[in-house]
Amino acid sequence: MAAARRHRLVAASQPGFLPLKADLDGSGQTTGRRKRVNKNKKKNWNKYSDIQDVEEFLDDVRLQERAAGGLIADKPDDSLFFVDTGNQKSVPEPGGVGKKGRNSKPLRIDLILQPDSRIAPPKDVLAHQRPNAKKERRIAQKAEKLAAMGVLPRRQKLLRRPPAAPSVKEKPVTSKDPERNFYDLWSAGGPETADLYYLEQTKKKLVKRPEKLNEKPSVLPAVEVIAPGGSYNPDFFSHQALLLEAHEVEVQKLKAEERLQRKLAINKADVATEMSTFKEQIEGLVEEEEEPNPEAEQVADAVDESVGSAAQREKKTEKQRKKEKAERMKELQKKAERKMIDSRQQLFKLRSISADVKEMAQRTRRRRVQRKARQEAQKSLPRRLGKLKFQAPDLDIQLSDEIPGSLRTLKPEGSILKDRFKSLQKRNLIEPRERAKFKRKHKLKYVEKRAFREIK
């Protein structure tokens, strides 16, 4: 047994020997059976696959690329070897000559900092790209070609000016610009000048306010003063004027309601009667004699007459066609002569034509003034900003017998919050809104508690 074990160890030590068991070691003892793994699954590829030889090969290829700039097997012999004759004089590099004319070796720190890889750095593609570069180049070439031919652009033709010299754009000041002004960052005060870069980095540069934000959306004042008739002790005529205004508002509301009722009212002629209902029910059950239709008879007679007249027509002779042609030519000649006479008569109507032109100009001017007045009037009216239309609030007014005798007996009316809310809507600052209606998602359930049941 000992001899057989010795022969197996000697065979396993020979090169090219493939052991049947992976757990065979130098002592000839086995630790267990070989684990069987399914390598068809992706999760077992790297775990139970031996790729050490592939990794070593790729490391060797990368080393050759860094050291020689490519694979050594592909390099020619002249680039790898040279003949050492011993009499070759080294050419000193600029700045590398010593005191006695010999070459001075570079310092160790310089050798460390020098790149030892012969792989060319990757090209920065983004540094050579510009957006719309092809389009800009084509436009510039076309402009140069037209300028060489002496053709000016359309804009310069309209202005009738010589082409202006190309303007030099100022480069934005950055922190890497050596010509920019420097300042002490830790000083008590800020920089002497308003540096654009400093303001952008310290967030002290404010955003430019749009010009439209400075315009008010309405010419109405923020707080409207109530009419004199709304005072606690108003004048009689002022109070009557306010009552008349409130009366007109109520009249307009009543008219709108009546108009709506008229549109929704049912026409009595369209209401079904007992006779019409009975006829509808017996429709198709009783055979009725067809009544004569006079309109259909008239249409049939007209068709018969047209067919008969077409049949009676005969083919025209050559003499009749020539006569009709001569009549048409005479009619056209008369129209042309009449047109010439009318154009001549217009010379004597120059005064009336000029008066018509002046009247038209005045009408246009008057319409322009009316349009301007209408636009100015619309500035004080609320615009339609949302799906809802602005509803003016009701006037807070008291009748003649409700006016208090003094300020002590005055009762407060209205709400300041609602007044401000309506004012914002009227001045086009917010859109008209309605209070959101609460809708219960689940049905309310009443439960009697145990303590209440005990009391009963």
C-alpha cells in the first residue's frame, strides 16, 4: 500500500498531469468528494470558474501597452534593440549641461513626476464641439460669398447703411482672470467696486425685476371710499341717491330673473292635449285615406312642363347663332362705353369725392377715439381670469327708518375680510373663487355608547 501511494505522488508531481480529484494534495489524502456545480447558471460563473489565466494575460497586455506603447510581438526589432559601439556621444539636452561640459543627470523627483505610460491620453471630444457649429459655419460661408459678390443682406438694404464693424464681445470676468481686481476677503468692508463675479458668488446680486410687474393690473384704488349716503348720519339727498342706485341694482336682478323664466317657459301650443295623445296611441292601427297634397301636384305639373318644353326645342341654325353673337358683342360694347363715360364723369365729382374722403377720415378718427375711451373704461372693470365671473357685492345700505340717531346706536354691518377679498378680485389680483363644498366620503353612523344605554 505504501508503494502504491508513493507512485501516485510521483505521478502527480510530473508536469502536465491532470488529477482526477481536485482535493488531492501532496500527502495523498483526500478531504472529501468534489462538489458538483451547475455552471449553466449565471450566478455560478464567477464563483466556480477559474479565470486566473485570463486575468494574468490581460495584465500582461496592459503592462506591454504602458511600457512599450503596444504589444512587443508586433513591434519591429529596430525599436526594441540597438547596437552598442561604445563610441556614441550623447547629445546634451538643453539646460542639462554641467560645470565641466558633461551631462547632468535629472533629479530623482523629476523622474518620478514624469509619466511612465506610453498610452496617448484620450481625446477630449467635448472641447472641440460647439452647438450648431455646422449651421453657423454654413451661414458664415454664405455671408462671405454674398459680400464678395457685392450683395448686401436684406436688413442692411432696408437701413441703407454700410455694414457695421464686427463688435468685440466682452469676456465675462471670472476668478481665473489675472486682470480682475483683487480685494481682501477678510476685510471688514466689501470690495471697492461692484465686482460682478463677487456679487454672483456671494448671492448679493438681485434678480432683475420684469418691467411688467411694475404695472398695476387695474386703475382702481386699493380702498374705495363709500358714498356719502352710507354715513351713519347722511344728508337727505345723498341718502336718496344711494337708495336709487340700490333700487336700480335690484331692478336689473329682477329683469334677469324674468328673462330666464321667459326662456325656460313652456309654449302652450307645444303642450300635448288629450286628442293628440289619443292620435299618437292609435297611430298605425286604423287605415286612413290619403289626402290630396296640392304642393306635390304643382311640382309634378312643373316637371311635366319642363320636359315638354325641352322636347319641343329645335336645333339653332347658323343664321340664328350669328345673330345672337352680334347681340352679345353689342351688349359688351355698350357696357365698355358706359364704363368710360362713368370714369370721365368722375372728374367732375372731385369735390364730392374729397368730401367723402374727409368724412371717412373723420369717421375713422371718431372710431379711434371711441375705441380708446372703451379701452380706458375696461381698465377699471374686472377681467375674466378664471372660469367664474366676478359678482359685485351687495350695497350696504339702510332705509330711512333704520338710520341711527347717533354713533352710539350704530350697528356694525358687513365684514372687512370679505370686503378686502372682493377688492382683490375686482382689481384683477386674484381670480373669483367660491367656497369649497364639503362632501362626506363615508356615511355618518350614529352609535349608542354603553354608558348612555346604562342611563336609560
